[in-house]
Amino acid sequence: MHNGLSLIRNDFLHKASLKTAKKHGVIYLEKLETKKMTKSAKGTKDKPGRNVKAKTGLNRSILKQGWHRFATYLEYKAKWYGSIIEYVDPKYTSQRRY
């Protein structure tokens, strides 16, 4: 079951990255450090982490979405189609200005 979902997700990421690379000349992506974002919240024996269960769920969601894999696919497909990828600092990109 898990292998099937993985294949479906991988197929979707390939198709989405191909469509994006073909359609856009310049692509902006947030420079997300998924390795740091999905770091364990367990902590140490002397200093245990807080909200470990919630952080575990968040980590699983981030990894399931395949953010890093999508960016990797997009990078090499953008080279094929002559698109440019620009990475932007993710700070404050989720805030709205009124």
C-alpha cells in the first residue's frame, strides 16, 4: 500500500514539475531547509522536548508532501526548458500586508 502511494506521489511531482518548467520562464521558490524543519523534537534525556507528538505529525506531513523532491525535479527540468529558478528567503513570506 505504501509503495503504491509513493509511486502515485512521485508521478504527481514529476508531472507538476514538468508542467511548471515548461510554462514559466522564471520560477521563484522559497529556500526551505526541510532537513532542519523535520529534525526530531525529542530532545535529550536531561532536556526533553515539548509537543513531541505534534512535531512528529508535522514532520511526517512535510516529508509526505515531497517538498524537497519537487524542488529537485523542478531544478533539472528547468534546465531542460531554459527556465530560471530563483530561491527567496522564506522569512515573512506567509504574512499578509494590509
